[in-house]
Amino acid sequence: MPTPINQTTLPLFENDSGEESMEAVLRKIVQTIKKHEIFVLTTHVNPDGDGLGSEVAMYQALKRMNKKPIIINTSETPRQYQFLNKGRIIHTYNPARHDRIIKKADVILVLDISVSKRLDRMQPVVLTAPAIKICIDHHLDNDHFAQLTFADDQAPATAELIYNFIRQDLKQKIDKSIAEPLYTGLITDTGNFRFNATRPETLRIAADFLQMGIRPNEIYSNVFEQGSINTIKLLGLLLERIKPECGSRFHWTYLSQDDFTATQTKPSDTEGFVDYTLKLENSVMGALFYETPDHYTKISLRAKGNVNVQKFAKGYGGGGHFSASGILIKAPFMPTIEKMVKELVKYFETHYGTGK
Ligand SMILES: [Mn+2]
């Protein structure tokens, strides 16, 4: 169920009056935006297409309302999202330059997170700033740091919420400068409209963007086709080593620090690589092990259908979602792989049968 959460200005909603509360929160957010002038927009550490796209779209809408918005993020904008940074409107947090601005802001709009920890370096200044904090997000976790939170965990992307908010609540026209960043948010958070969370409304919004003349092939290419020869070589190493277990229903592979060194790459270049373990026929669970720079073991887990990798990950201090989770094990790489593959096989066979 969509969960509107607000703690300070609204009473917690009771039983099933949820709809009403959500409306009320939205109304208060609109009033707050209309009343004020200086806005700081931000998103989570290591921002993705949804966080960045939502920020840029809101920035454009606020500009049109003659407000003074500024986007300040904890992390730098990744290379593949630089095309969203037209006019260099996205700033990377520098305390000496930005603390003053954040402290003077009327409103801080935090997008695509409801947990302040994920603001990372910016957390202290955001929490202590006198500004009214507003959160718009689609995650369930919430540490209640904002006065106004609009969270809908049924939405596949914050971009979908921002689209409705700009159009229906702020009553601003959606044009290409808003459609392009929001489309980016939709495709990155829905895996190009293939994840379960994708709903009819998501595709209707995408259709609206196409009608405005955005080019899906160009946006896709900007985001997903920026690989280097080095990352392709790294992928080659990973593919060669894929090993089947549990009657080819579970596949795993690994990358060591030596592999990163040999290909001049780093762990962050493995984005999306674990998905290859699920591209094989009958494969419903996959694992990618990689060695961190401090020689520990990171495990990325992916699953299909009723296979729950989150439960396994939690047992080892990891976390994530039902079909996509991660674990960091502070133990040497090769022995840990051996041990954890055995554990994964045991877990899989216990819950999903031996297939024999
Ligand atoms: Mn998101």
C-alpha cells in the first residue's frame, strides 16, 4: 500500500484513511513550494538515473515558477549521466562553497531517498539547516528526517512521482527539458520497463514523453552504451568463469583484484555484470563475487521468480531487495568464495529443491 509518512506537521494517519493523508501531504508540499523562493535539491550518494533525473526535472519546474533552485549532490555525477547536466546545473558538494547556501535555503528537497544516512557527506548540514525539508521518494525505509514526506513504495521510480507532482500538483507543463531527465529515471529504475514494479501508468507516462519528441535510442545509448574496452575485457574474464550449480539453476562467477589491475578497471565498473548469471537457460539465482581494494569479499546476488536472495543476504549482514541483494564479508577472497558457494548451494537446495 502507498504509505504517506509524515511526523511533525500532520497526525499519523490511522487505519485506512491513507488516501486522504497522502493528498494532505501533497497539498502541504505544494503550499510550501509556492510560498518560498530558495531551494536546494539533492539526492543519495552515488546517484543513479532516477535520483539525478528527478532533480533535474524539479529544477526545471521550479525555474519556470520563478524560484531559485540549486542542485547540490554528495557525489560527482557519473559520466553516463553527464548528458542530463546541460548548463552545468548539477553541483558536487563542497562544504566551503555550499554550506552557506544550504544554511540559507528556504526549502531542501530530497529526492529518491527517505533515509538521511544516504546523504552521506551532506547529512550533517542538511539535518541542521533551518530550511523546511521535503522528501519525495519510492523507498520503504524512512528515518523521518523531513517535515514533509511523500513516499509511494508502489511507484517503480521517483521519476514517476515527480511527473505526476509537476503536472497535477504544481500544475506546470511538462516539456522536453523535463521529459528527458524523467524518462532517464524511468528506464534506469525499471531496467528498461522490464522489472515487476513497472505498471501501466509507467508506460503511459513514457508514451507521453515520446509524444513530446524525446528519443529513447539516444537516451538509452547515453546511459547504457558508454562502456570502455577495459570494462568489456573485464566482462570477458567474468563470462569465461561462470560456473553452474544445482542443476544449472544457480550460476556464479568472480573477479579478483588482479583482474581489476590487469584490465585497469575498478569494482564500480562491474555495474550490471551480475545480470549475466541469469541470462542462462533455467538459471534462477546468480552470484558475482569480487575482491574489494582492501581484499575483502563482496557478493552481488540476483534471482528470478520466487527465489529470495534477500533472506540469504540478511543472514550474513547484507541486505537489499527480494531478487537483488548484496553482502560484504570481511574475509580473504578465495577461501570465502569456496565457503559461500557451498552455503548458497545449501540454501538453494533447502528452499527450492535439489531438482533431482
Ligand atoms: Mn529510484
